[in-house]
Amino acid sequence: FNQSQPKMVTGGDGAPVIAWWDYRNGADWDIYINKVGPDGRVYAGADGLPVCTASGDQSEYELIPDGTGGAIVVWSDYRVGDGYADIYAQGIDGEGITRWTEDGIPICTAVHYQNRPRIVSDGAGGAIIVWEDYRDGQYDIYAQRVTGDGDTLWAANGIPIDQSVGD
């Protein structure tokens, strides 16, 4: 089936880390990743490594280098099956292997719809993640900080950044 929407960052060791949407299961979109060494070595083999293969689509992903040769990936996740997306993330180590819980850690699983995650480095091996959040019946902006070990540091389901009237 299809592989689509590739994105790439350069790991802290200078080697590219590449992620993409993957429809190989024929049922829903998943996220896969691979790393290519300076000598052309493909770390996870020709087919890549799954970042998340939970049920439902995983989409709208972003990734950043983690400063140690790996990456942190964040995405909108439809695994619950209620038509609403949540936000999940996964750390990838310098060998191209997932570091955190299988299929990622929940960043936000509040009611209704969370989408369009964006991610930046926190300068300490982790990341700050922001997203649009519809938990209060309008789109607001929320954020969460995650360490390089996959621990969330701020309130469960994130902290509000902007809750102005209207979307």
C-alpha cells in the first residue's frame, strides 16, 4: 500500500531521521521512521520502524531532533475510535529505536478534538508541544512539556496558552 508525507530532521550526530505516513496494513494510516547513517547504513532496515501502529489513523505528525542523534515525534491520534483525535508523542533513540511506551505516550486525551500539534526543542533533550484543543467547545491553544525520558512535566492534558473568546 501507500507510504506518504515524508519529513526529515538531522539528528544530533548529523544523520538524517526520516518519518512518514504508512498504509501498509491496508486499514489505517500509521507512522514509521528510519535513520540513515553517514555511511549509508539504514538503521531500521528497508521497511522502517513503527512509531505508532495503534488502531485508527495517526496523522498530522511533526518531528524534531532530540540532540542525541534521535528524534521526538508528535501526532494527532484517532485510536479511541470516537471520531475525535488526541495528541501522542514518541521518542526515537540514536539507533532509530523507539524509547518510550509502545505506540507513544499520551500528551492530551481530553474530551473532544485535539489536532495540529507542533513541537520545538526545550533545549534539554525534551520538547514543548502545542496544539489546537476543542475541549471547551471552541478551539483554544494548549501546551505540554515532555522530557527526553517521556515524562510530561505540566498539568495532565496540558496547560492553556490562549482561551480567548472564539476559535
